[in-house]
Amino acid sequence: MQTQSFSIVIETENLARTKLADFYSCLDLLDHQSLDIRLAEEVVLVDTVPLSDETKREIVSTYPWLQIFSVTPGLGYYESKMEGAAKCRGDVIVLCDSDCRYSTNWLESIVTSFDDPSIEIVSGKTFPRADDFYSIALAGTLANFSSEVSDGPKLHESNSYFANNVAFKRSYLLKHPIPTNLPIFRGNCSLHCSAIRSNFGGTIWAHSDAQAVHPIPSPAGLFPRMLLHGLDFFTATKFELHAKAREGAFNDYRPARITKDQLQAVFSWRLQAIRSKLKALDQHNLNVIQLVFIALLASLCEIVFWLGFAIANLAPDLVRILSGEKQHHQLDPKPAMADY
């Protein structure tokens, strides 16, 4: 029996890189969850695109359980999520993305985990889309887009979470918010996980049945995305070396020298993650030519990743210019206002 009240936060920031049809697919799957989404205290959509008035009216008419809040266009991904969390009343705050597709029992698996009063964070399992050769190839090469598979209990301890598939006790999230206004693209939750493990206290749990499928970058967006991941890893590594980051003072960022040991640690993690993803390709029965293509793609992705890592050491803003990504951390967001 579900005993914890809950709220859900969705953002439209990802719709700048994907199709509106993916958003409707997401809402439709949320509308058919095994745990009725109408039981939520509120389902908040933080609109940063912004959506047209016609689209908003259509969405609310089709999904009346959704509340739309407009904020300053271009508000960053993590800023949008924390803006939405501040509007919620539920004991549990569930974060999801507008371009992901969620399994039917996703919401139930996450929310009912909090029936154990000692649990404060529950992550799901997010995997990249793999329904054609291009997506299968990327699923085997992108180390940053996929959760680790566990053969143990459905609810088990984890070292990390993705912000597209995670829930927090409201009191915990507001006390220890995901850091925002950082000079990185999508590494904020990695730093948050580090602080949770080393300073904030609490355990990150993961539920194997709370599954989500994430879209993959388009061919045109693949290499810019890898450049940004290189920037994220470089900057996050420097944050890790700064002692105050482990005390939760994320905005007090100061440069630190990355040592050979840290470089080796990043390289080892990348290599291990890619090996794991490539091993998972066995289930697709690919031929030799396809495997050679995937190996070449994986090599190119890694080269671009390390190029971003290296450029970030000399001129981090250049990575953003090359990738075409806005510097969200420089925005001064206005308060969110409900308009639908």
C-alpha cells in the first residue's frame, strides 16, 4: 500500500534537443502507470522552452493532472528541476525528463520504496534507446548514458543516480539540493552523489524495475555532446579535488591541479564502462562489419571526449562555443508562475 504522498517534476529543457512527439509519448506513459499518477499531490511541468499557448492548452486538456509553470526561457536543466521541487508539497519528490519513456511500473517501484522510513533517495535504471542499428551502436559506446545492471535484489544500494529517473524525500532534497549555477553541462548530479556519499549522509538506493529509456544524440549532435562530457569530467574532477566541494560548498569553486592518478582514474572508469556496454551487444547478434563500425564509432567518441577534456584545461568556454551549448549557469532566472 502506498503510504507516502508524492509529487512529480518534469522539465521541458530537453525539448530543445528532441521532438515534441517524444514529450507526448512520455506523458502518455505517465498517464498509464500502475500507480495512478492522479494520486500525486501535483505533477509540475517547468516550461523553459517555452511551449506555445496552443500546445499548453492541448497538453492540459489531454492530461488535466499536469500543472505548467513558466520560467525564464533557457533556464538550465538542474535549475528547472529544483525550481519545480520548490513548488511541490509531496513527502517524496520524483524527478523525470520530458523526453524519456518510463516502464508501466516505474512510478510504483520508486514511490513504494519509500515505505521504508530509512530510505531517502531511490534511483531507477535508465538505458539508452536501442531499436535500430545507429541507436544500438551508440548504446554500446556511450559510457555516460546508461545505468549499471545489477543481478542482485531489485532494491539495492548504488553509487549514483540520473536526474531523469530518481526520487528524494522532500525534506532531504531541500536540505541538500542538487547544486546549480556550476560551469558544467550535466555533471551536477555526479557531484551531488559524491557529496551524499562523503558528507551529507544517506544512501542512494536503486530499484531495478523502475526503468526508463533515454533518447540518444542525433548524428549531428553526437560529437558536440561528447565534447561537453569531456568538459564535465574535467571540471567535476577538479571539484572533487577541492575539499570544500565535499562539504557541499559547490559554488565556492577554485581551480585545482589534476594529477596523474586522477587522470588514470578517469581513464580506467571510461575503459571499464565501455567494456561493459560493448559486452551487452552480444544480445543483438551483430555481424563482423557492424562490430567494426561500432568499434570505430566508440574510438571516435572517446577521441572527442578526451579532446573536450583537454580543451577544458586551457579554455573551458571554448568547449561550449564548439558545441553550441548555452552557458545556463550565467542566467538569472525569474520566479516560476503557474499559467495552466
